[in-house]
Amino acid sequence: MIAEILKKEKLKAEFEQEKNSYHYEFTPYSYNPRIARKFTLPVHIDFGQGIIQLIEQIKGELDNEG
């Protein structure tokens, strides 16, 4: 999706994997005696539109560096 937005046929992505101790090892569930709450935001941003906004933000930051 990002390559299509940037009009690039090939896009190289590097993912840095960092060992974290807080991530679950067996299951994402844990016992917690409190009732869960669901929070929803009143604003919805489309995934693709969010990526475009991030690209614009990064481009602006890079333009300001030069």
C-alpha cells in the first residue's frame, strides 16, 4: 500500500526487532478482577489517509532539515 501511494514499484523496508520483557509469551489474556472498558474515539481516520498524512509530516520535517 505504501509503495502504491509513493508510486514506487519496489520499496525496501527494514524492521528493527527489539526484545521486550512486557510482551506476553503464551496468551494475550491475564486475570484482572476489574471489568474492562472500551474506549472509542469520535474521529475515524482511514488507514490509507493516515499513511498519507504521516508521509506528508515526514516530508515536511525532512524539508525543514535541509
